[in-house]
Amino acid sequence: MIDDAERRATVYVILQGVLIALFALAVFFDRGPALASPVVVRWAGAALAAAGLIMMAAALATMGRVMQVSPMPKDEGRLITRGVYRRLRHPMYTAIILIVLGIALRQPSLLVAAAGAALAALLLTKARFEESLLLERYPDYAEYRRHTWGVIMPRL
């Protein structure tokens, strides 16, 4: 039987996939008027997206088999506090937000910005839900949370 937490986790995963797809569609197919974007802003966007990709690779390498899209901790999982997780509790969500922000700066439009903002809002909400599950699962999580940043910033 599926409990409420598993149901919510599934909804978050589905919504995340849908919003990533909508963001990609906006990037590739939005033909509306582009917002003004100086060269320095486009280069900053490229740097943010590259930083996000590097962070994502580091998080994937650190997580190994424990990695999954669902916010539910794996039964055979363990709390990861090394590598990029030493300072940041949610580097995958942070990486996705950096990539989205970088792409939005490279190709600024209202549709791209709206799709990116919706995805970022979902990831922040999903991270809060995941935090509650991790606090239940791992006795050391509360202490770990006290000295690490969440998603991009200390309190998020």
C-alpha cells in the first residue's frame, strides 16, 4: 500500500519532469520577442550553466548508487556528507537552478523566465519535503543541516 509520503514524492517527480520538459520547450520553441541581453549577461549565463553542470557531475559522483529523482530516501541509502554535500545539502537542485538561470540569461524571454521560475519554485518546495523525510530517517540530519546550506542559500 502506498502511503501519503510516497504519493507526494511521486507527484513531485512527475511535476519535476513536466516542468523540465516545459522549460526545454520554451527554450527551443519560444519565438516571442527576446528581452535585451548584453553580451556580458549572456556570458554570465554561460558561466552559471557551466557551474551548474560541474556541480551536477560532482553530486552524481558523490551520491553514486544512492542517487534518485524521488525525494524518498532509499531503504539501503545512507546520509551523504562528503564531497559537494559537505557544504550543500541539495547540490542537484542547486545545479538545476543554476543551469536554468544560466540558460534564461543566455536566451531571455518571458516564457523561458516563467518556465524556469516555476521549475525553481517546485525544486525549493520538493527540497523542503525531502528535508522532512531526511529528518525522520537519519538521526544525524538535524546536526548536518545546522552547518550546511540548503538550495543555493543557507535557509532554503
